[in-house]
Amino acid sequence: MAALVKRNPNTIKQGSVVVDVVLYTLALALCLITLYPFYFVIIMSISNPTEVAAMNVFWYPKGFFLDSYKLIVSDTKMWWAYSNTLIYVSAGTILNCLTAVLGAYPLTVRNLMGRKWVVSYLLIPMYFGGGLIPSYLLVNKLGLYDTMFAVIIPGMVSIWNIILVRTFFANIPDGLKESAFIDGASHLQLLFRVIIPISKPILAVIAIYSVVGIWNSWFDALVYLPNEKLHPLQMYLYRVVVQQSVDLKMLSMEDAKNAVANMLSNIQLKYAIIVFTTLPVIFTYPFFQKYFIKGALLGSLKE
Amino acid sequence: MKKRKKPLMSAIIAVVLIASVTACSGGDGKTEEADSNAPAGQQSAKLKLLGPTGANKFIKFEDREKYPVWKEVDKLLTDAQLQLDYELVPNEQYNVVIKTRMASGSNLPDIVNISALDNTTVLNLAKQGVLLDLNPLIEKYSNGNIKKMYEQEFPYAKKTTTTSDGKMYWFSDLHKKTYKGTDPAPVSLTMLLRKDWLDKLSLPVPANAEEYLQTLKTMRDKDANRNGQKDEVLVYDPGAFSGPIAQWFGLGTSISSVDVENKKVVSPWYQDGIKDYFSYLQKLVKEGVLDTSLIGATAEQKQQKMTENQVASTGDYNLETYLEPTIKGGGEYLPLMPLQAVDGIAPAAQIEPPFLVWQKYAITKDTKNVEAAIKYFDTIYSDKYAELLYWGIEGQTYKKDESGANVFINNASDEELAKTGQVPGLRLFGDTVFPRVQFANLEFELSGVPKYKADNELQILNYKPYFVNMNDNYLAIPDDQQLEAKTKILTNLNTYSTELATKLALGQKSLDNWDQYMADLKKLGLDQLLEIDQQLLDRYNSIQ
């Protein structure tokens, strides 16, 4: 009987070693492709500057040179930037969570008048902005220009976060809310005593999005913070890595001389700075990974 | 346990918010007010200045009080009864900040460095009244210093800063380099060839373009850098005409170039040597000596090749001394004189004009005390300031050599100079809100280079024919229509020209279709561009 059942020769057997090997190889290759750039930056940051300038470093560090790190650690501007970033990240994250919760809750209340309109209205600024100059004028007229608030306040409300939280709140069983009301709870009590305690996963997601987003942001600082003592870490990085590359052809002889000297010392320095500024976020990443996945799933469903 | 968390959390939130508020309120430390040490009884005029910080990592404007040169400059400003309030924005950020600030027209200082803005934007701002016309102000308030500099020392400065309607909206950095007191001293941009490799392989210095090609081939074939590979190359970008090889064929340095001596605007595309030039580049490519992977590369990428000790030849300043220390294992670059390439065409040199005018410093509409603003520029355009800016303090940063020419004393690294404080003003506050006024000399430069570089420079001093690397220095400011037409033409024309030149050099396009290329260039507005630039050159020459 068994002989009569014709086996499809293309069928993959479960637990096939060949498939495992192929899949593992693929996964390994993907891992390498993803991790190599970072490994490359690390080995460049500790190799001899001449080898770095000659781009001779590929698989392992050539020479050993930690002076770039010494220079960074002794640079007070970097520490200023680090502490500023901590302030921006912590204040920004807390305010983002707060505004997301306060913005989302009313939008889940069924008998709120014009709820649908409000939701549609909220979507507009998600896709259309005022533009740079109007935003600048607004920030300037509000007296925020060149203060830390210029970075914190405009970024404290995220429509995307409100929608995420609203989606989460909407999935909380109505029975829970009704029983709270029957027990005499007000909306505020319901929000802070019942809903928020069971909404930790979504708050964690918002918090992580905010932390990563604020940690990596520099553009607002570029426009609104001419005082370098207020610059966040990424702005410091931007200044060193991106903006210090120059077109030597455009310079007179004396300026070209200084520019070449600057360029050489910067080639290695920028690798060291990248390592130094990215490490904290990289180290926190594994701990919050599961929330990222949750966040992605939540974002997939928008009602 | 759970209950404890709440007060803890609230405390953390409170601390963070308070910390951010406190930190925010401390954020107005951007402006650094000058010491008000004006003599008692005299009222100092306050001015707000906005500009970028310098790029030096060690010598910083914020540490200025410890530099002797600053004390001298500060004295000049105090004597002029000026109290300055500096807003210096990191130079990497300045472009964005100034563009946003000027576009919004709000929060403007009294004096502003607007070098980051292009001519179109600046002229628009002038038209809107954001920038003041300086001529009547100079007439009314100046003590004569500005006029003296602009009319006697740097007469060409007015030519490049006067608009078509006779107005002047910005002051500039002024530079001149002389030799033996008064002779103009241009330096050249030339092809550099590895001198140590010539010596190692016992090769003569090439005397014409063909010999140059053969020398490059020999360096490569004989493995001049001894790394076992034939990787000695020429780094040259054929896309633009600013590489000095183009001038060997008598070509201008840009699509529209100024022939200073003949007072004519020319385009390499119309010049006699153009086809020979591309044939020659094709030979360099075919022989494999021109590194095609570096065409259009960044300065850093070219620097990698240099550090790897693979660059046999490249174009740079004849008196440069900054490339050699970057070569792994060391090396020497010999600057070549322009080489004969085609019979009947005299090879031209490419020079940096001995007189330069660049950067823009303007007075804005928000200035309350225009007289003080002019007084500031009177201080800047004084002989004393010029000396402090470029040379510093005699006996500390410079001295007189036996011929009486100024030479710098310190040749230490920036880090050491920052410690001793012995720097000229340029290093400390140049390119910020303080315009440069530079009386440079060739004597000092010659004293710091090997004899073979100095010899080349002395030959270049009076060499003709020549083209200049900064053509705009010889063109007057275009009017609205000219500017609009030029901007419109240049975008497409530059792209087409660069692409065409590169493809012709690489042999990807044939020289046989020349008429077609010329028709395309004309269609993109080449003739119109030359016509406009000729008008600008004529106006430049007519401004007295």
C-alpha cells in the first residue's frame, strides 16, 4: 500500500539537516552583514590613525591607539552633550507618555461628541507640517529659541503615540470601565487607577520609541539651539562626523593647510565618537526588544 | 513593596522635570558680553554681532582673554568705545542657523556674518531692506579707515562688492600677498610629482606632457613605492577644468573663465587645445596611470590613496607642505612648471590671485546705533588691526627678517600654541565676526619650503599666460536678471559639462561627435553665460 502512495520528490522532510544548514548559513550571513559595520567602526576606532586614514583595516585592528578615546573623554563639550541628552531623553519620554495617555483616553470614550472628527483632525499634522520657517517663527515668538524647551516642547506630543495608545485602550473590555464607574470612579480615577496600571506594555513601547527617537535626534537642535552648551549628543556627533568634511578645492592655500590637518585628525576620531555615543542605546536594546515587537504589532492595527 | 514604588516614581519625575527646567533657564549663556572696561565717564556703544565660531579645536575664541593678541584687539575696541556682545554659533551649524534667521527676518543682530548665504539670497535681503546700504553710512560716519583700505590698499575690493545700482551691502575679508614689499605674489596650483621617486628611479624631471605620461608609466612599472604592486597612480579629476593639466593645453579653469590679462571671458569648450586635452586624458586612462576610481571622489578618499603611498602625481598648491607628512613612509612632491603639450599653444599656469576678496559681513535693519557699527568696521580696517590679525605682536608671534619682511616666529602645533597663547589674531578670531585684513608676504612662505618649491614659485611669479582659480574675484555682482539667468543656466550646464568631460576623458564618448556636443552646450546656454560674464567682467573693469 505504501508503495502506491507516490512521494513528491520535491517535498522537504521535516528536520532535514540540509535545510537547517542552509537556514543557519543564511541567518549567519545576515547576522554578519548586520553586525560587521559596527564591528568595523570599533576596530577602526582603536587602530593606528595612519592605517585608518589609509583604510587598511578590515578584519582586525591594526596597531593599538586609544588616544582618540582619551581626547573624547577629556572633551568637556562631549560631557555637556551627554548630560543634555539625558535631560532631553528623560523629560521628553515622560512628557511623551503623559501626552499620549491624556490624548488617547478621551478618544476612547464612546459618547464623546465629534470623536471621529477629532481623530481625523489629529491625523492631519501627522502628514502635513508647517515647514521650517513657520516653525522657527513660532518657536522664536514663544521665546523658546535657544533654550532647552525648543527641543523638548515641540516634540512632546506625538500623534502616532496617541493612536497607538488609543488602540490599546480601545481593546480594554468595556466591562472593566463600567464596573469602575459603578463603584463611583471618575474618568480621572478610571484612567490613573484602572487603565494605566494595566497599560504598562504600551507605555513601555512609547517610552522606548521616545528614548530611541530623542537619543538619535539632532535636527531641532541644529535649527533652534545655536548655543553649543545646549546641544544633545547626536548634534555633537553630527558636527564632528558630517560637517567637518570639506571641499579642499574651494580653499585658499593657507586654509587648505589647516583643513588637511583637521581632516586627518578627524578621520579616526569620528569612529571613536560613534562608538562612544552609540554604546548606551545598544546596551539597552536587548532588554527592551520584546516591547519593540509588541509595538510593531500594535502599530499594525489602526482603527 | 509595590506601594513604595509610587512615591519613588513621582520623585524621579519631579527631579527630571525640575532638572530640565533649571537646565533650560540656564540656556541663555549664548551671548558672551565683552568686558566693559571703557574709560570712566565715556559711554560705550553696544553692538550685537552674530557669526560662526572658528574651526580650531585648540585655539578657541571663548578662551580669548588668555591670548596677548586679544588684549591688544580689545584695547582697540575699547578705544573706539565699543562694547561688543558676541553670539557665536558652532561653525558646522552656522549655515542652517543664519539661513533660518535671515529668512524669518527676526531676532537679527547689528552686525552679521552672512558669508553662508548665496548672492541671490543676499540681494533679495538687501531688496527687502534687511541689509543696509553701506555707502551713505561710510560717507556719514566713517573716520576714513574704511575708505583708505577699500580705495588705496585693496582697490579691487569695491569692484567685487558693488552692486549694479552702485550700492554696497557688505564688507569683506581682504587679502593681498606681496613679494619684496610691493610686487604682487600669486601662488600656483600645479601638478605635483613625487620627487623622491624620480630620484630613486633616476628619472629626469619631465619637460613636456608626453614625458610626464612616460614618467608616470615608469613609476608604476618599476614599482616606485616598492610594495610589490603596480599601484602608483595619478589622481586627477577630468570632470572640471580646474585640474592644472587642462591649462597645459591653454584651457581656462572653469566653463566660463576669466582671461585677466586680455580682459576676456573664455570657455575651455571653445579653446583650441580642448580636443588635444581629451585625447591626452584618454591616453592617461588607457595606459592605466590615471586612477579612474577616484574621479568625483571626496577629499577623504583621495587622502586615503595619498596615505597609502600610491599617489605619483596630483594637482595642488606649488608651495604646499601639508601633503608630505600624510604619506605613510614619507615622500616629497615636486611642483612642475606648466608643461608644453601641443605645438603652437603656450602652456598656461593656474594661479591663485594675489588679491582676494571674500566673505560677507553686513549691517542689519535692526541696528539701533549705525554710527557704532561703522566705527566697528573703521577699527577693523585699521593698520593696527590688520597687523594684529595676520601677524600678531612683533617679537612674540612675528619678527622682521634681514630684508625687513615679516616672518612668523612660532611653528609649533596648535595644541602647544594654545598653551603659550602666542598666536596671531587670525587663528583666534578670524572667520568669526571679525573680518580678515591680511597683508601676507611671500618671503615667509618661501622660508618654510624646500628650495625646489621656492624655485618653482619664483619662476611662477611673472609667468604668462595664466588663468586664475577663483574667477568670481574678477566679476562684478550681477543684477537681478543676470543672476537669475546665470543660476538657471549653470545648474544644467555644469552637470552636462562635467558628465561630458568625464566621458570624453574615459573614452566613453567619441571626439568625432564634437559638433553635437557643442550644439548641446549652446542649447543649455553656454553662449549666454559667456555673454553675461563678459558684461560682469567689463563692469568690474569699469568700476574705479
